[in-house]
Amino acid sequence: MEVKEIFDYLPHRYPFLLVDRVTDFVAGESLKAFKNVTFNEPQFTGHFPNNPIMPGVMIIEAMAQCTGILAFRSQGVKPDGSTMYYLAAVDNARFRQPAIPGDRLDFEVKALGNKRGIWKFECTTKVDGKVIASADLMCAERKV
């Protein structure tokens, strides 16, 4: 999926859309995607001007956006404004290495289960094949 199709599955837009492309998708099971980190992104003006590092919470948000794409596509629906997926829990979050401009963040998301609109996921973020962050996320489908 290129960014124009990602727009169909996420309500996020610049500067908060954090997924550039989806490279692999297995309905109800997994998704792989990436984001290219560039120096001209707004967070780097303050985090940190002399040592730009992608905030960890933004890496978690990018993984959560991947889970939203996986959940919506797995159900064969596109959000129409009446349903949203909200980040409900972040467990076991670990950051092993900072992400910096020039990195390509490769996301791997695996669905662990779905009951009554509550999805559980195992997520990892890699740079050059090395895991830099991981977390277990829970997202809840809710009517808007």
C-alpha cells in the first residue's frame, strides 16, 4: 500500500501520519510497513536541536497506526468516521536504540487476538534489521 491507500485506512494526516508504506499484509495476522525518518520533521526542532532523536512515544504511535491499518483491512472495511480504533494499552515497551534522521523504521505487527472489538498486537520496530523498539499494544474499536 502506498500513502494514498493508507489515507483510506487512517484518519491521520501531516504532521501526524507516521506510516509511509505498507509492504506486507496477511489479513487477521500480520502487517509490515515502514517510515523514513527525515530531519525536516517538526519534532526535531525541539527533540533535540543539537542531537535529533525520534521521540519514543512517536515510535509507539507509528506502531499503533500500523495496528489500525491491520485491523481495518482485516475486517474488509474502511473507516467512515463512525468507528475509530483507540490505543487502549501499551505493555512491555522497550527502546534499545534511538531512531535518528536518515533511519528507515521497519514495523512488524502481529495480531494476537480480537474479542468484541478489542485487538491485541505484538509490535517491533527495526532499523537495518536490528530491533530498536518493541511493545505489546491493545486497541479498542469504538463508535464515534
